[in-house]
Amino acid sequence: LAGSSSHRLRSAIVVAEIALSLVLLVGAGLLMRSFIRLTRVDPGFDAHNVLTMKMMVPRSKYKDGKAVASFYQQLLEKVNALPGVESAAAISQLPLSGDYWGGTLTFEGVTANAERENLASFEVDLRVITPDYFTAMKTPLLEGRFFTAQDGNRKPDVAIIDETLARRLWPGSSPVGRRFTPGRFPEKPEAWFEIVGVVRHIRHHKLDANVREEVYFPHALASFSQMTLAIRTAPGPLTLAGAVRGAVRWLDCDQPGYRIPTMEELVSGGV
């Protein structure tokens, strides 16, 4: 009797182990399928061979926007001159970095879903970039133009939007030349921005989640002190980390760069 009970117990344990193994195999298979699906998602940029470095310049030393913009301009010129660098730029909130910024804008000349006559007002994601950012990230320009170094010195103020915003507000027509202003239906707009380009939608938050529409401003117009460099290099971007740090120290020995992953590492984390 004792032997029979022991045999039944062993059989039950074996059955339970087999069932658990099947559950684990099914779970692993689902995770693998999900991983493969996410790796096929178009993030809106090319992550290969891109080194990143987060920067923060103190307002106690760089007292106004012009000084901050000048620092980053000189730094990017220095980095672009490094052997192995193909293109270098900077952005206020790097994709998949966990940094976010958004705000309410009111758009003029809306042909669909207008809330007040030809105006629409809602929340969008906001980014500040230097002129070569989309080139460095290989984000396609779909219409219009990228920013240039002259955009901070002439009127009107300009911006670039992504394709999802263009489709939402102006389906079937061009948004280039349209205007918007900060705030929700302001009675007296302080400034109007003209849309000069449309780019591919970038998945800034997670690869498996659609995010809000995106609007980009030139760094010369909104000189953020905290920016992240995006440096497209020849193969082996991490080999240039020391040289990039050297460029920062050459310009200002008190400004360390920190958080220096590659974009491929950030994409892997986003998967």
C-alpha cells in the first residue's frame, strides 16, 4: 500500500512538472514572438552606429539663450570634426530615453476637426533640436525642409511637425506654410510659428505604443540647457566616447557628459 501511494505521488509530480514545462514553453514562445514583432517596428530613425551623450550647462555660467546656443553650436562643430563622425546633432528629449515634454498648441487653417472656425487646440509632444538632428538619426523628410543655422535669426519663427499631426489636421493637403501658436485658444497670441517641414513619426516613448503627435523647434529659438548629443559614426560608436568627452572638456573643462549609451542599447531597452 505504501509503495502504491509512493508511485502515485511520483506520477503526480511528473505530470505537474510536464504541465509546468509546457506553460513555460508557451510563455517563452509568446515572449519571443512579441520580441520579434517589436524588432520589426519602424521607430522612425536608424539606431545603428549612433552614440549619445547627455549634457547640462549651468545657467549660472551660461546666462542666456544665446550663450547656451553658442556652446552647443561650438561643441557640435568640434564633434563633427572628429575622425569617424558622420553627423552630430542634439535634441532636448532623446527617443526611448525616458525624457518627456509636451504642451498645448493652437493650430490655424485646420480643414478637419476644427474646434473654433479654422482653429484646433490640443496637447502634443514637443522637442528642441539642432539643425542636423534628423540627418544624424536618418529620419526621413517627407515634405518641406529641415532647419538651418539661419532659422534662429530671422522671422517668422519656424517649426517642423511629424506625419501623424499632418494627417490629423490637414488630410489630403500640405501643412507647410500653416501656423500655430502656444497655448489653448489664446485671445492675443504672443507668437506664431510657421510649419516648414514634415518628418516621419518617431516612437519616442516605447516601441509598442503610439505616442502623441510631435512638433520640433530649432534650438536657436528655445535654447534648452539640457540636451542630448546624437552622433552618427562609422562602425563601433562606443570607441568614440573618449574623443567626444575630450571635445567637451576642450570647450569647457567643467562640463562632464553623462549617460552615454548607443541608440541600439536604448532600442533594446524599448523592446
